[in-house]
Amino acid sequence: MGSILVVAEIQKGAIREASYELVSFAKKLGGDVSSVVLGSGIAGEAEAFAKRGGGKVYVADDPALANYNVDGWAGAIRAAADASGADVVLLSNTPSGWDVAPRLAAGLDAGFVSDAFDARPGPVFVRRVFNGKLDAEVAPTGGKVVVTVQPGALAAFEGTSEGATEKLALDLSGLRAKFVETRVAEAKGVDLTKAEIIVSGGRGVGAPEKFPEVIQPLAAALGGAMGASRPVVDAGWLPHEYQVGSSGQVVTPKLYIACGISGAIQHLVGMKGANYIIAINKDPDAPIFEIAQLGVVGDLFEIVPKLTAAVKSAKG
Amino acid sequence: MKILVCLKQVPHQDARLDVNAESSWIKEDGIKFEINSYDTFALEEALRAKDADASTEVVVASIGPERVTQALRTALGMGADRAVHVKDAAVDGSDALGIARLLAAVAKEVGPDVVLMGLMSDDSNASAVPPMLAELMGIPHATAVVKVEKTGAGFRVERELEGGALEVVDLPLPCLLAVQTGLNQVRYASLKGIMAAKKKPIDVKTAEALGLAGQVGAGAAKVRIQKIYQPPKGEGAEILTGSADEVVSKLVGKIKELGLL
């Protein structure tokens, strides 16, 4: 293994946790680690990262990089990749990382591996495909490779490194995309983050009217709230405020009952922190059964109404 | 305005997934295929632009074997004007960069003002091709687009960030937009549309015709899947067995045990 370039991100004025996870990922691959930090007025953060695993840190510090900009990011990371001569470039699979990484790979004429959650020397990268139903091991055929890494897949690096910083000379005059603003999500009408019990429905619920008919009654009987997975919201069956997952609400109830939800990664990210998970799904291979403690392989339209009735009678 | 929509045909989301003998991909024999869900939203967005301005031309492009004709006919039935089908066994085994090269060659012939496609595919889940294509075309791009608004000089788009936050970005023309699901409500092809689609042209291309002989396909791939397999089963869930009534009684027992009933 040759050298590895870690692309660190600044979030709320500090190096984000996922960037330290990239250092752990690099250590797993084995090889010399250098880094690039992008932002505006970030000399201090770059200095700190050099000592906490980043190694030699290339600093892309420019007012034009205060917010994510695809041309700016691609240019700065390319400059760092060329300066470091890295064989492997690691980015987090975040909105910035997934946006720029393939573009960078094409520019470098390099291979690209998306959303890896594990790796071993070789290098070989492991990632999910088919919405979590299968795993794939992917390897470069010889040249350089750009990899995005799933946030949270590895623990953050907590060791130290002997590093120094070097400011990159950048020409950021030709940026075509123009950042306008970041808008925070509107206040949620349904706050699932405080619910003790959540009963969620997925694509398997099949039709919008089945939510008030089948899912909501169980949630009500248990004194809990109703949630949904992304396909339900995308289809317009329920508003976005019901969505549990990486682009919806991240919930930590005492009990989460997943009905007709296969368990795509983006949903699992939003509910895996639940204390106890029950899954009801007709597909025995659904990934949701891997994360659930208790599972029922069967027809939710048979099980859920019976469960609702049994809960009601247990409550008297 | 000319819009190029790139579509991928993928195994149906409910298709049974069996790993092939080489463990390199799934067995494709006998399973149903459909247009990648993300790409249907891209196509719908293009068709809405055409609805608003009849002078808009919508060209759809896809890569793959004969079965892909079905996906292109569906897109034409929904309202696209014409299609380009890259059909060539020599492109089998291409990685994302190979696919992006083919699409860039198609785009060069089409000359679009904007390229619309899905953020990722339901099979590879890689989100790789759109930014690669934009780089090869030398145009700016945005991914995870959840809103598109035409401005005087180009588009103002909203990108989905984490935790429901949005990033608003202005892009000039030409540009590439990779859209998130839920961007719009996707139409169905009408019977009239399907009939009309039969007369619409599908231009079939090979890698050689696109000037890419030897630059795509398995031999040119920069990355390769070594192995594909069912995720290792952890402890997983305890699966309840028995009649529906027995299962329900066990579930109630567990909920009581958790102190929630």
C-alpha cells in the first residue's frame, strides 16, 4: 500500500467526527496518511488535525471555500492529491463527499468505490448493494482509487500523529456553481424524536389508506406515534414529517415496530438507536431482520390488526 | 431547451436476488426489470419542462442489452421525444467511469443544455456516474437535488443535506442535475403515449461508433467486483413461529416484558 490522502471536512467550526473515522479507515488499509482540510479561516483546525491522525495536512483555506462548492472542492482536493501523490483518496460519504468524489475520480482517471463500510490491505473495499440486500467486495485493477466511506462505520481515530501543515496555492476564480444559502429544516409537525414507541410502515404497507387503517391504530393502542420509511413519503402517502431515516428524523424510542420495511441503510441509520426493535415483513431475507431483536416473517395485514386487538384487550 | 435524461434499467425492487455462479453479480435470467426509481423522477422533471415549453426536446439515453429497449419505450411512452440505446456486448463489465465515458460520448452528439439523471441506482447504489459524466463533459453539477427552478441564466436548485437541511445553489447552463427521489409525482405512460412511442426513433449505438472501442468494458475498468454475497448473518432477530394468534401473543408478552404495556 502506498500513500493515502484523507479529505477532512469542517462542520460547525471543527473537524467533523467522520473525518477521524477516515483516519481509522486509512490505518486499516495501511500506508502513509496525509490529509487535506478545506474551508475558510481554518488554520487552527488544520494544525490540530495534523497532530490527531491527519499527518501532513494540506490546507485549502480560502473565503470561496467557506461553503461547499463543487468546483472549489474538486480543484482543491485535486491539488492536494497531486501534491501528495496519493494512491488512495478517502472522503466521507456525506453530501459534500458523495458530490465531489466521483468527479475527482474522473478527473484523476482513477477508480471509484462508493460508501465503503470496511476495507483490508490490497486494497479491497466492502460495500452494500441492492439497497442493503447484498454485499460486494471491490478492488482497484491497478491504478489510483477514490473511495467514499460510510459515516459511523468505523470508530473515530483517537491516537496522535506527527504532522505539519502546508498551505495550498489555489486559483478559485472560475467557480461556476454559486452557493446561495443553507436552509435548516422546517419545524416538524410530528416530533418522533420524543416518542417512546413508534410503529412505522414501509413500502410493504402498499397503499396510503392502509396507514390510518392498519398502522395508526396499533400506534394509538400502544400510546405511541406513527412513522414511515422514505418510499412512503416519496410516493406522497404521508408527509415528510413522518419520515424516519438519514434524511428524516433520527429516533431512539424504547420500542420500534417496523411493518413492511425492508431495511435500506438510510432507514436503519434513523432507527437503529431504538432500545428494542420488532420487525414484521413477508421477506425472510429483508435486512431489517438483521437489526431487529424480534421478527415475524408474515403478512402484516394479518398480524398487525390482531396485535392491535390484543394490545387493546391487554390494556383492558 | 434540449434535455438529456440518462436512464438505467435495474432489477425490479421485488425481484429475487440470487448470486451468479462466479459470485460477480446476480443471476439476471428470468427476473423482471424496471427503470431505476431515481431516474423516473429525473425523466418526470424533464417532461414537466416540456409541458411548460413545447419547444423543449427530451432525449433519453440508456446502456445495456436488448431488454433496455423496454425501458426506453416506456420513457418514450411517457413523453420523451427520442432515445439513444448503447447496445454492445463490448461494454459489459464497464465500471462507472466506463459508463460515464459512453454517456459523455452520447451527450457530445446530443448537445444538451441540461443533463438530468437519478442520484443513484437501485442496484449498485453508487452515486458514481452523474458527477463523473459532468466532469468528462466539463460542466458543473449538483447531486441529491430535491427542487429545480429555472432562472434567467440557468437553474436554482435545492440539494438535500443531512437531517433535513437544504443547500440552495445556482448553476449556469449547461449543467448536470442528479435528482433525489420524491422530487415530483411521476406520471404513467398513457395508452395514447404508448401508441405514439412506437413511431419514435431509438438510435442504437456501439462503443466503436461512439469512438470508445477498447476504452470501456471489463478490460478498461479501474475497479472490479471481486465477490458479491449475502451479508453475513449476525445474531439477527429471533424469528417467531407458529400461527398468527400464537405470534401475536408472544409479541404482546414481549411488549409487557419491556414494561410498555
